[in-house]
Amino acid sequence: MNESRITVAMPKGRIFDDACRLLRNAGFSLPDTFESTRKLILDLDDEPFRFILAKPVDVPTYVEYGAVDIGIAGKDVLLESGRDVYEMVDLGISKCHMAVAGLPQHRSSNPYLKIATKYPHIASDYYRKRGEQVDLIALNGSIELAPIVGLADAIVDIVSTGQTLRENGLVEFDRLMDISSRLIVNPVSYRLKKKAIDQIVEKMIRATEGNKVGMD
């Protein structure tokens, strides 16, 4: 690891714009073209930072294995991946929640359920704690389709506005947890670059005032 440079993994997609705004609010000089670039690795001229742009589900992996020092990842991704990282700050951005949803007629379905989800570990833990036996079906996208075509009785997925559920005739059965994005750190990086990382953490904490939600 280069001790003079902090490498940050940024999640592409819905979190990215919120994360860029927060970094600027924290005082970091991101270029105007940062949001529109197609580059996967960006070095800043005015800051000792290197950014890599990765799929959100991959950010904790880059952080755990030390390919980067710091990352920004959703709490859902952290819970599902179980990676060995330090969770430093609840950034309070990209808020949503994890929910069980399905067609209205399946609200009182029999105890043995077929559940479609992108989050098998989270879903398994939820139903195990409820003492319910379920058949988990792992899907990677368009989870809302599963109940409609009869693949599953319900889904476990993140919900933001609920519009996608409503447009597809689905209703929310239960709310599992609130989700927001977190600043995570590689444990070895934190030992080697503690002073620099603590400064970043403090700036991000100040920038998140008013955005915070309780940490799970």
C-alpha cells in the first residue's frame, strides 16, 4: 500500500451521485467531470487520493483485501457480504429499507414460502429468527417479477419510494431494516494510515450532519 496516498472505492449507480455530493460537502476537490467520466481509476490533482469506480456489491471486497483503503457501500451490501471491514461512519445517504413484499393474496400464505431475493443471507437470517421454513430462490435482477409469474410467494428486496412495487401490483408485508450508505475502511490501512484516515472520517462526520440515520 502506498502510505502517501489514500485509495477510495466508489460505488457506481444510485449511490454515486450522493457520495460525490457528500465528498464535496466534506471539502474534497472533486473535478467537475467526476460524475461523467468513463474511467475506472481517477487520481486527483489537488488531493492525495486515488478513486476506483466499482460495482456496489464489489466495494467491500476491494476494501477487505486491501486493494483500496476506504470504500462507500450500502448497509445491505455489507450485511449480505459479511466482509471483514471497519464500518466508520453512517453517511445517511441513499436511504431505503429492506422489506418483504408480494401480491396481496399472498399476505397470509401458508408457513412454507418460496422467497425470491438478491439477499439470500439477509433473508435466511430473517426467516430463521422468525422460526419459518422457506425456500430461497436467488435472483440478480427484476425481483418484482417473481411473484407475478408464480416463481415465488414473496420477495425480500430493498425499497426506496415503493413505486416499483405499486406499478407491479405488489404490496409490502414487513419492513426488515433501514438501509443507508456507510464509510468502510480496511483494518490494515487503518493501522498504517490512521492519522490520514481519521482526518477523512472527521470531515465526513461533519458533512453528514442532518443526513444521519441510526447505525444498525
